[in-house]
Amino acid sequence: MADIVFVSRRHSGQRIDRAVQVLVSLAALGICAFFFWIVSDLFAHGFGELSWSFVTELPRDAGRGGGIASILVSTVAILGVCLSVSLPLGTSAAVLLAELGAREDRFALLVRRCLDVLAGVPSIVFGLFGNAFFCVALGLGFSILSGGLTLACMVLPILIRSTEEGLRAVPNEYRMAAAALGMTRSRTIFRVLLPAAVPALVVGLVLGIGRAVAETAALIFTSGYVARMPTSFLDSGRALSLHIYDLSMNVPGGEAKAYASALVLLALLLVLGSAALGISDRWLQRRMIRI
Amino acid sequence: MTSSPSHLRLPAVPLIQIESLSVRYGSKTALREVSLTIPHGSITAVIGPSGCGKSSLLGALNRLSDLVPGCTVSGTVRFGELDVHAADTNVQDLRRRVGMIFQKPNPFPLSIRKNIELPLRERARFSRAQLDERVERVLRDVGLWEELGDRLDDSALKLSGGQQQRLCIARALALEPEVLLMDEPCSALDPISSATVEDLIVRLSETCTIVVVTHNLAQARRISDELAFFWVRDDAGVLIESGSTHRVFRMPHAELTAAYLQGARG
């Protein structure tokens, strides 16, 4: 009797296992399907508009004609400002959190709490803050600089958290070995720990780039939406995502160009992401084998 | 294996003098009131069961204990004229003079060459030629030059465990330490690598004073001149007996030592 109960239990257990497996696979399949649906929709509507001149020409007729050259330049410039500010700041903060303060340190706790809140703040709030602080208080106006700095505030939590986790994942033996060899903490951080944490840093970087390039709401109030070719960082510049929004919502007949711009945005993300990964990989190879 | 006529050496001048040293982690006492003298030029083996504070002892000698959160050290450790735990002691300098080898080989994720050069470059400015010369010398010292001399730019992590441990020793030697602390340097290695490292320890004792923690009594007997036997009493490590290895194995003063050495305890 006991045997039979045991067997039937095992059978029901197996059934649950199978059911869970099927459900999980279905969920994974659903996610893939959703992704392919979006991409194929973009291709179906936007691929016809894609051409070399689309990338090199200035927009005409509110974006219905011409290309997106000025938009691309603005996008890259905004991203450049964002990263050149957020990377050094983020790395320093991560070093502070992971290496220099104890985990239960009050100050570190405060910083971490702030980061968690920041990571959850809606981007429109960042936009309003950026407008009030960078555009008005600092007098930068609607400019690429204001937009980039606002985005830097947005991606900092992502960068810091992933770099911090990366540093924490570095085996403690390296710290012990370095200390036992009379190496100072700072040299240990820069020569051993940070290089070892680079893969995690790059993951954060790629996520941050993704968030920055896709941002629309925060940029409306900070870098503005002038579609002209910017001539300085203090010029207003329209980011790609904003261009897509404008074409699809405010410009009748702009849908095709919006789709094409979205394809370019997707490609830009892919290129930047794989470039970051590739460069860091090469650098790591060189660094680990020969500084 | 190794022959050790070392117990025939003359008693040497004390290099490290430990007086009523206690090490605590928070409220837990790891080591209580230890007094011990490490003679210059000797190999001192530290033996005893797990948790008797052997590693804590080593950590207190090069102040690696500073890195352990909540660790407090009391008592004095004199290294020559230097008061190791004084507030104004230059810790970096101390650790260059008192090298340390860990149980698990811990090379940096860098090339073989960089592993040795990185700590050297921080000590002083060396020319490329000086660095190359030093790298070759220490690798020869640990017998890795023949094996690895032509691939110094390979990753150190690709080496075998025994090679990694010898690289770690070479890395420590490059700083020309006066003392090498070794925390069970052979226990993570296979028997052949272990024998190689053991031979190496004996050879190194010609230029370095060595303190080696080991669980291997036969090894302690083979290589050491001095023996320090630790035990756990009231949840804290205490020193039961120390003296020349020859004497302690032949005529242990404490009953506990005799029992442990015969394998009856621990």
C-alpha cells in the first residue's frame, strides 16, 4: 500500500515537473515571438525607406522627406556627454561602495538607498529636474549638454550598481595577495580589481547606453527638439527617439520615416552594444595577458 | 625527499619576538596570550588542529589582520627593531619585508611576468632591464624558469596549481623579503608539486627566515628547525609548546604535544 502511494506521488511529481517545463518554455517562446514581431513590423514598414542618403541627408518638411543626419549627430553627441560624465562618476562611486566603505557603513547605505530611488524615478521627472537644474539654474538652456547631463543622472544608478556587483564578485584572494605584497589599496583597485570587474562594468554600460539612447521624455525638456544640425554642445539637438515620437505623433505622413528611424535606432543600439563588448574583450585579453 | 641537517645549526639571534599576543574577531578570541620567538634564518613550523589560531598568528605578523573587519590584535610583535603593531608603522613596507604565501595559490589574473612586476613597480622605479633580470632570477629561484621562461606573457591562471604556487613564491621573493610566512603552502597541491614546494622552502631558508603553518607532521619534522604547537583551549588558540623541532619530537614537555605528535589527538 505504502509503495503504491509512493509511486503515485512520484508520478504526480513528474507531471508537475513536466507542466512547469512546458509553461516555462511557452513563456520563453512568447518573449521571442514578441521580439520578432516588433522587429519584423519595423522591417516591413521601414526597410523601404532605408538608404544611404537617409543617413547622410538633413531632414526636410518636418521629417517627412530627407534623412536623419542631424538627428544622428545630436544623438551621438548627447550620448557622448552622458557617458563621459557618468562613466568616471559611476566607477568612482562603485569603488567607494564596494572597496572603501564597509558594507554596513551608514554613508554607503545612504548612497545605495539614493541609487535605488533614482533607478526607479520616471524619466519624465528626470526631464523636469534636468530642465530646472541644467537648462535654467545653470543657464545651459535647451542644449545637447543639458540633455547629456540629464541622461547621465539617469544611467548612473545602473552603472554604479553593476560595477559595484562586479567588484564584489572579484575574489577576495586578489585583495589579500596584493596587500601581502605591500601594494597600496589604490594601486590594487586600479591595477587588479577594476580590470577584473570590467566585464560587469561593460554590462552596466551596455544597459546604460540602451536606456540613454531610448530616452525620449527626459530629453524633450532638456535637449529640445530642434532638428537642425547642431554646431556646438550648447545647441539644441533632437535625439533619434524624440524624432521617432515626433514623426509618429505630430507629423501626418511621417510614419514611414518613423519606422525607418526606429530601425536605425535599433541598429545603433546593436552596434554600440557589440562595440562595447568587443572593445572590452580585446582590452581584457591584452590586459590579462599583458598590461 | 629533503634531507634536513638544519637542526644541527647553531641557535640564532631572534628576528621576530612575539609577546602576549592575542587576536580577536569581534568577541571571539582566536589566539590568546601567545609568546614566541622566531630565530633569524630558521624554518619555524606552526602545527596544531584546525581553528587553533595558526593563520591568525601569521596574519598578526604582517598585519594582514588589518584587512579583516572586526579583528583586533593586542600584545606586541617585534620584527627586529620594528614594533609591528605601532600606529606609525609603514604597513606597505612591513609587508614587503615580511612576505606571505597562502594556502590556495592566488596569482593575479595577469601574465606571469606582470604578476611579478606589479608589486615590484610599486616598491621602486626599475628599468626594463632590471625588471627582466629580477623576473628571471626569482623564476630560477623557484625552478619555473626552465618550464616557463619562454612564455612569460601567458596568463598566470593557465598554470597548474603547483606552478601557480611557485609563481606566488617567486612574486613574494622578488621583493627580497626577510621573512616568508607560509600558510599551509602545500595542502592544496598534489603530492609531486607538494614535494617540489617543500624542497623549495628548504632552499629558501638560506636567504629567508620562514614561518610555515602545516598540518603535515612529517613535513614539519623534515623541514623545520623550530616547532610551535598550538591547541584550542576554552575556544581560543593557545601555544602549548615550542622549541627545536628535534627536541620537541624527541622529548615533548607537554603531554598534549606528545599525544598530538603520536597521532593520538586532534
